[in-house]
Amino acid sequence: MTYIPHSPKERDEMLATIGVEKLKDLFHAIPAAHRYPDLDLPPALTEMEAAAELNEIAQANESAAELVSFLGAGVYNHYIPAAINHILLRGEFYTAYTPYQPEISQGTLQAIFEYQSMMANLTGMDVANASHYDGSTAVAEAVNMAIAQFRGKRKRIVMSAGVHPQYRATTNTYTQFADLDIVGTEAGSLSTPDALAELIDENTALVVVQYPDFFGRVFDYTKLGEAAHKAGALFCIVANPTALGMLKTPGEMDADMVVGEGQPLGIAMSYGGPYLGFFTTRQKYVRKMAGRLVGESVDSRGQRAFVLTLTPREQHIKRERATSNICSNQGLLALAAGVYMSLLGQTGMRHVAELCYHKAHYAAEQIANLPGFELCHDEPFFHEFVVCCKEPVAEINAHLLEHGIIGGYDLGQDYPDMQNHLLIAVTEKNSKEEIDALVSVLAEVNHD
Amino acid sequence: MTDFKLDGAPKIVEPTVYELSSPGRIGVDFPEPDVPRTKLPDAMLRKELPLPELSEVDVVRHFVKLSTFNYSVDSGFYPLGSCTMKYNPKINEDTARLPGFANLHPMQPIETTQGALVLMFQLQEWLKEISGFDAITLQPAAGAHGEFVGVLMMRAYHRDRNDMKRMKMLIPDSAHGTNPATSAMSGLKVVQIPSDERGNVDLDALRAEADDTLVGMMLTNPNTLGLFDENVEEICQIVHDAGGLMYGDGANMNAMLGITKMADLGFDVMHYNLHKTFSTPHGGGGPGSGPVCVTAELADFLPAPIVDVVEEEAEGLPPLFGLVDPPKTIGRVKAFHGHFGMFVRAFTYIAMHGPDGLRDVSEYAVLNANYILARLRDTYHVPYDRICMHEFVAEGRWKDAPDIHALDIAKRLMDYGFHPPTNYFPLIVHEALMIEPTETENKVTLDTFIDAMLKIAEEAHATPDLLHEAPHNTPFGRLDEVKAAKDLVLCCWLPENYGEQ
């Protein structure tokens, strides 16, 4: 099945207008030796056959649709209100491109402007951009922005070990030729803000922490922010947007940038993407921020309207003088997040956050009561917590899976000093029944 | 110039969600906790959460209303050059949303995600076959991200050989802005290579820069003029002789499917744009997906992880697929494994087209572009006029209509019901109009578009103000971009007295 509508007659008329005989005649510029190679691909399927085949492949997975899941670690199984998908499936949204022509793109432009506004309000910041690829690249872009802010003269980045390991890895990849001094793990895996503050010096461009951190812990970073600013450095908080439904904002902690993963805002887990990197900052840094921005203006008819603005910062104008090459972003996912926040509003966002909090604390308490399991930290946490186990996490997870439960994240994969440390996430979707099932299967593990 | 003088406050066509907000409304509710409540951490709670409050019907009507202000591929012809705005098959949206894909957590045990991993492995194989390369990563999130990954791998290759003096990247003057931005972002010096009178890379200028400080060259082929570079093999040879690597920007792969393989021409690295060539929707600006293919020489540098067989097929059991880190990997370039939802769509698209269907895609994309070119070239000057590939670039200006710019033509096209072509780019053509019809448009659509273009050319001479003041028939007129950049209103808020309403 192709989507090519030409009849043979139309094709021949067009060829005649062009002045060639055959379609092949259009390709003489291609070296003859390499023209029309064989393509070893399976034969074409009809739509019906493709639907069946894809269905079969999807069913070879065991997803959170059938299993009970306590896996988080940066991706969370939240309820997605039905209206979101219906709006995303409006062809006017999903089959349009970047709103370069504002006269016929006000839908996308106003939706992004509203997303920017809600993101700024949620994080307690002044402005948000139109999105980055995901949480990890938003962190890497924050590092780039800080380096550019000091014109490359400050080389140190203090990044907490409590920042998602894959975000730290992505930052390392992005900056591997930039000769930076990225520190943070020295302060320990389960480090505190005070220990991190010790690493800040006058060469530090940026301090990055996560909120709640990768282990679920909630710290007030106000003093760390003060320490960063005292050294003249910028301060970035990687925030979970669900937690911001109830927790003190990073803006109140005087962050200069608040970035993170927007997936919890109504975006399907979809095996890792596409997601939504959000990036917010202070008005004074807006010209330093990468990515697209939508601003309010008026049109020639006196109507309020929106338009891409400060575009001279971007690669298509600035070319080799641009600090970021970002072009396509996550427009449709920003729309999803905007619809999610509009539907939930202040009440719903707070409600979901509290549900996650209560359920996670119930789960933690029950698990801590089991012999052979204890909570590894005593700091406040949000919807994720670390359990110290006697058995290897892989074995525990295998046992859970036999009972239809996707267990938590094995922290030993990323933190060599955290073998037998299990990171458990609980969201509003996990019922008491599911939590109790988790607890009873965990209880069995130690009996075995 | 457009006059933006305002009498009083601007008219609000559709209020924002903040303006539609009313205290106490909610669009979706959640149950009360079924577990005992835990004391909240008072000192850590936020004081206010100034988000809007709407009912579900408010939200749906608002966004449906906004959607009607958009022009899209589903609304009509969208010949935006270099963006490949082809039709996005509906089945792809269904397959990507299958519960077995949509509810899959990226860090689940691989034993529970074999369907997803098989799909990714198969897509890797197909994309390698279509381009002729030996290895691939699906991880990059978009074309520009893929470029960045490719350039990092090129640098890592030289670093691995202890060849640290290579800091120069050659980029044709016709290149998209992401190419120089990517190179600069990777810390490289960008040297621009001019085009010759046929729109090819100027070989003498290339030879003059091809020395032992070369990281390589980034070349889009077909290039941004829509022309296949007639000397592509020689270009690759010159760069290779200087010890450099050839990066192929695959933005224009829609002309090349089953027509030629980029690896056979001499390229070492290439990114795809699944959202262009393989019809994953553009989403109003994203998400994209930018897999990067490489030759065997560069395979060890691919980003981590890639999908591979981790346990061979044995005793009637199928092979086990898993995620593997290449030995000299440049590292991870984003969290998790790439835009999986886009992989499902591209997989569906390739499976349905098969080898012959893909070749048809390119043949008909090129047919459509040449047909428009043939009918417009007497009216619009085409500076590099030869058989084009999937797009071509005309000038939107006439000596005898001095005040008319490409922008005016673009805006007037909206009045005729079309999305305009790309009109700021490539920079080497004055008042460029870059037209890419794609293969999914029928002859009647093309003829209607061509007729509109011819009519606009007449209007440009007879009634130029009609163009200057265009568009007339759209829901909004031209925007005051100066005001937007000067006032910088990037965010709105609930009114100060909101709680008292």
C-alpha cells in the first residue's frame, strides 16, 4: 500500500510536460553504477495485514496495561485523561509543522504560549521555552547555557549524584570535547545539599540538583542556591512536575533555571519516548536560553495573536554562532502537557501529587515493616523511595515478575556502592490492593 | 510595510486558558486516597498553584477552536521545502497507540519488552538496507540531534586515532542552518564552501580547504536547491584523501529511496529524519526522530545503547533481543532509547510500502517536483535550472515588480488555500521559494497550486498591494514581530483578583 494518488494517465501527462519519457529519466544525475540498487526488504503489506502484524508485535510485550508496576526512575505511570488523546489526534495539530507562518498557525502558537505560561507558573519561574527533546537534553542545554553565560571562562559544573544517571551521562556526552570539570559524585551517591555546597568554587559555572532527587528525596535547596550565587555561579533545579503540584517551587529556592522531564504531564510511557523536555528560566536570561519561544503580539487587523520570537538566537539565522542547534522540538507533547494541566488545574495537580505522596508513604511503611527490608534514607520523600534489601534486586524483581508485578529500579546498575538497593515508585494509579500485593510478594522473598 | 497601529486594546479572538478560568472548576477528577493519609511536609509545601481551572468541555472546545486556526497536511497542500510534508497515514497513529506499546516502561526487564526490541531491531535493519550503511543508532530525537551525534562520532573517530589537530568542518553555502550550528556546538571551526554555477559544490574551493586539519564535510544530497550533486563521488574522494569523513544530511532522503544508497556514494555517516521521509507526523514542530547510520569503521562509536541479539536462537526458542553499548561509544545522547512512538509509525510505513513502494515514493516525489518546475519556470526565475529531485528553488522576485518579495508571494498563497513554500532559505538564492510537493499530492492539487502561483505572478505586476496586504482570507493577518520581540510577553497569569471572582 502506498499513498501515491497518480493514475498512469496523469503520470504520463506529467512526464510529457516535463519533457521526459519515463520516471527513470529523472535520475540521470545519479552515478549509473549506484542507480536503482536492490532493496532487500519484505514485500508490501496491506493496511489490514500491517494492523495485524503490529498488533502481534505489541502483544509480545508485557506492559503496565496488564502488569502492576512500581517502576519509575524518571518515567511514571500516571493516569492520562481521555480528552488529551482526542485533542492530540486533531489533524490540524499533529499534521502541521513549526508555526513559521503565524497567520495560519495560531492554534499551535497559542497552545505553546499557554504551555509556556503553565510551565512557568508550575515551576515558579518567569519564562519557559517551547520544549527540548527530553529531561536529559534539557539538563545538557542548561550546562551549555551556563558555560556560554561565562563565555567559557568557568569550567566547573557541580552536578549532584542525585540527578538522574542518564541525564548525567547525556551531559557528559554533550560536553566531552568542551574540557569541563563535572564534579558531584565525590559528595557521595546519597549526598546532601551541604556536602554538595563544599564542591562549589569560583570556577563553578553551574550547580545542578534534582527535586525530588533520583532517590525520591525532597530537600530544600535554598541554601545551596545561596552558596551557588555567592560564588557567582548559576543554579539549576531538575524538577518533577507532578511533585510541583504540592511542593515548594524551585522558583522560591531562587533557581536560575528549572528543567526536567514533562512525561508525567499526560504523556504515554511509550518505551522511552517521545517525551517532553521543559526548560524555564528568569526573564534576565531569556536571550541566553536555547529553543523556540512564542510571544504575544497583534496582527494587522488589531487582533491579539502569537508569534515565534527572538528567532535571531536560533540556528537558522545565527548558523555557526548559535549556541544550540535545536530545530524540531517536542511541540505535540507540549500540547499534551498543556491540555493535561488545563484539565487538572490547580485542584487536580495538587490532588494527584497528594495521592502519589500518600500511597508511596503507605507502601514505604509497609515494606519497612517487613523483615529483611528497610528504608535506606530518613529524609522526606515524595513518590519514590529506596529500599535496602538482603537479596540482589534482580532476584527480587524476577520473583515479583512471576507474580505479575514489575518491581522497582535496581540502583546497583548505576551506583556501584548501592548494590541491593531497590528504588520503588508509587503513583495515583497504584491501588492499596496492588501495594498490599507487592508487600506480600516481597515478604515471600525473604522466606524463600 | 504593514501598519500595526492599534485603536485601543487588541481584539481577543480566542481567550487563553487563563482567561477562561473560573475558581473551583475541574476538568478531570481523581478518587480520594484508599490508603491512610500521611502527614504532609508543611515546610516544603507551595503556597499557591496559579494554574487555570476549566471544565472538560471548556478545555475541549478551547483546543478544538485553536486547532481551527491551524493549516495542516490534513487541511491541504503544504509544499514547505526541506520539510517533506507528506500525508501521514492514519494507521500509524493507531499502531503507535496500541496498549502493548503505549504502556511500556523503558526500563522494564527485556524479557517483557521483546516486541518493542524486535521492532527496533527490524527497523535498524531496514534503515541500514535503505541507506547501505553497516550500523545504526535510533536514539537521536530529531534531525539536528542526529547531526550532533554524527559529528561527535566523527570527532571520536579522529580522537581514537590520536589525530587531535582536526578541528575544521567544511559546509556548503547552501546548507541548512543546523549544519554550521551543530559543528560549532561540537567546538569545531566551520569553513563554508561555495556552490558552482550548476548548484554543485565548487570542487576547486573544496580542494583548497581539504587538508590534514579536516574533521570532514557535512553535505546534504540532494542539496537544499533540490539538486543531486553531480560530483558527489569526487567530493567524497577529496575529503577522504585528506583523511576526513563525509557526513550526509539525510533531510532529503525522500528523493533517494531505492534510487541510490548513500553509503555506496562514499558517505561515512548519515542521519534520517523519520518525520520527513517515513511520514511520522510533524506534530506542530515535533517530535521528530533522527536515526544515524554509519560505516563499519565508525560502528564502535555509536551512542549507547543499540538493540542487538543478546542470546542467539536455540532449541526452538527465538533469539533474545537486548540493549547493548558499543565498545568505544560516544555515550548516551538522551535518556532511554529514542522516540519509540516514532519507530512504530516508521516501521508501519516501511512495512506497508515494501521495496517497490518505497522506490515509487521517491519517483513520484521527484515527478511532482519536476512537474511544478516545468510549469513555473517561465514565470518564476529558477537560478539553477536542471532536472530537480524532490524539490526546487525559484526566486520570488521580478525586475519589473520591484517591491514584491518572496514573503509577499508566500502570504498571498494563503489566500488561495495553500501553505506557502519555505521562503528564507537557502541563503544563496535571492528571495527563495523552496517548493517540495511530496509524492502524496495528485495532479489536480498540483495544477490548482500552479495556477495560483501563476495568478499571483500576474497580481504582483498588476495589483502589488494585494500581495503586500496579504493574507486576506485567513483567520489572522500579518503579525507585528517587532512588537513581540520588543515587549517580550512570553507568559500569561491568572488575574490578581482571581480568588475573589
